[in-house]
Amino acid sequence: MNEEPSHYALNPSSELVKRAAKLAKAESARKGEPEFHMTEDMRRLSTPWSVSQVRAEQIQATDLPAGVILDAAAGSGVQLIALTTGLKRPGLAIELDPNIGLLCAANMQITGDEADLQRTMDRVLIGDGTDAENAIVAYWNSLREAGTRAHPPIGMLHLDPARPKDAQRHEIDEMEPAIGPVLRAWSNHLETGPRGPAILLDLSPRLNEDQRSLVDAVIETTFPGIPRTWEFLSQGGGRIDRLSVWIGSLSSQERSRCVRMGKKNIMATIEGEAAESELVTLSSPPPYGAYLTIVDSALVKSGLHEAWLEKALPEGTGHSWLRLDGRRPLLISTDPLIRDDEIDAFVIASGEIVQHRLTPPELHTIEQTAASSARNGVGKVTLRCSLDPDLHPTLQRRLDKAMKEFDGSRGFMVNLDLDRGSGSHTLYVVCKEQ
């Protein structure tokens, strides 16, 4: 037996807030959001408060088994604070770094409601999140020393493993603490609801399908047969912003969920089974009057683009996927999309094909590009095609300036690869938005 305890507990208090202020000033990331003590590195890695709140709002308190909410690698504590505040549960944070643990405890104190008796059971443990046996004893001992005789179980586990700053491979073995040891260590301490224990894993949004399968295998090995829902969250930037797995009592009836989030709130959610799609390569320019739609890449990564498509197009509409990878998955259809908030939320741009161009926009031809687009009723063109990233902003500014004198609808330009048999050719297509 170790002479020194493996974990020591911090009870959030005003005294800890004073100590934390010497390490990092409490600041709000956005107007109207709570202030948190964080270093610059912590702020870069921390889940934004808006996302943390949205996640907490997705969970129904009645779905959670009894007990405290545990974050086994808490960091700043922002996600844990959103969960405990929203679900009215005590929080237990575990953090290996003593300085980060101090800041976490201070954050729990400054965001807590002193009138809420649940907060008297909040604790931060400095120690190893994979050592569940010693951690739970340290937690209960701390409660007893403060006059609380309860031995609360763990009602929910949240884990957001840290990753190296220079991570390139985006594989699960880069994560600390490792998922498997944490799940195994806490499996006997988690209360179980009708659908199993409640677990939320927050993972790198760049995990590929093979890596996600490895995560599934780790979960299945620890909790055989437990239901789970993979959630792909997008904020509209052409990528997956957050990837998470909602396990057991937190899972839905479906295996996949895609969430489109605005600055603060969920705009749309779609759930279902992931499906594969056939990709079509055009051999000739797409016909005028057809419609091109750029969809949110997170929708495609979630595999729910076909489920979305069933709602998005009128019955009998001809359609094909022209591109499914990259930041701009592309759909062509004979008819426009059905206009609906739940459908529109996953659309980056959609419009009728009005012009074909054989060459990309260039600085010396930008006036001609503007004039030819205007002749087709387009008064503003957003360049959504693959261009030199260093040149793209300049081209867009010049094009905007050149089109100020024209009236017309909003539009966009995309690039298409045409298969000519002997090789491919890139075509630039201007679309007038719906």
C-alpha cells in the first residue's frame, strides 16, 4: 500500500478562487457567457461553453441513473459544469495536473449557486482518472470529512481525453487517458439505467472510420451489447467540429446522429442508420436549369445524407451525388430542394445552374467573370470552388467589388471534374441560389 494517498480532493471554495486567480485570470470567451479561469493552452483545448450547454440540454435528467456526474479528465471543467448545472447533479472532476485541477475547482466555485445544496458535494480530485478504486474512496472520504455521510454512486461518466498538440495521426492511441482503461476502471462504479450506464465520450473530430470502429470495439468489450449513438456536430464550416459517442442511457434509438448547430443553439438534428451512396462522374457539362447543392460535410461523414435526401427532394426528382469527400459534397438534382428549416440547416448553398466556365476566376479576368454572371441574373457570386488558398480571399474581394454595380440574385461558383475518357477536365459552374 502506498504511504501517500493516490488522490487528494479539492473542495471548491472562495479560497481556491483566490489561488487560481494568481495562475490565470477569469475571463469570458464570448459576451454573455460565464467567466472561467484558464491558461491560453486550456482555452484552446476547452470545449466552448455554447457547445457544452447544448450537450447538457440534449440529456433528459430522467434518463440518468442516480448519482454524481464524473469527468475522468476534466481539464477546465467547462463541460462538467454545464452538465451539473443543467441536470442539477453534483459533479466529480478528476485531473492529473494539480494546477489545472485548481483552476477547475475555482471554475466550479464561481459558476455554482451557493443556495444549491448539490454543490456541497462537488469535488476535484488530483490524480489518475483510470484509478477508479482509489478515486472513489478519496471522494467519499472528502465528503465524510465535510460532514456528508452519503456514498453517492456515479450516475454518468464523461470523458474528453487530451491529445498531443502536434497530433498528426488522429488515432485513439494518442489519447490520454486511454478510453479502454477508463471505461474498465469505472464499469463497476456506474449506476445502470434501463438502457445501461450513462457515458459520453468526446473524441477527435478527425477520427476516420477505422478508428471509430476501434472505439466501438473498446466499448463493446467493456459493455457487451450496450446501445450507442455516434454524434457528428457541425457549426457550418465545412468540417466536423465535434465527434462524440452517447452510450447506454444517453443513446437514442438510432446508431448515428448529425447535429447542425448555430452560434448558440441547435438548428437541426437528423438521426438514422448510416448508408453508402453511389458516386456519379459526369462526362459532359451538367444541363442548364438543373440544381447543384453543396451539403454540410458532417452530414456525409455521419452517413445520414441519404436519410436527409429522402426529406429534401420532391418525390420523383432525379438526382446524383457528384462529390462525397472533402469540404464541399455536391448533389445534382432535376428539381430544387424542398424549403424547410430542418433541411436548409444542412445546406451550404443550393441553386440553379445558369453558366458554365472553362477557366477558373483569375485576377486579370475578374471583371469579365462579374459581367458574365450579371448577364445571367446573378448580382453576387460566392466562390465555393477549389482555388489557391492564398489567392482565394483576394479573388473574392475583387469579385465582390466588381459586382457592386450589378443587381441580381445571390449565387455561387463550384468546380466539377468532367471525365472525357482520355482524361479529366475541370469545369466551373455558376448557380443562381433559390
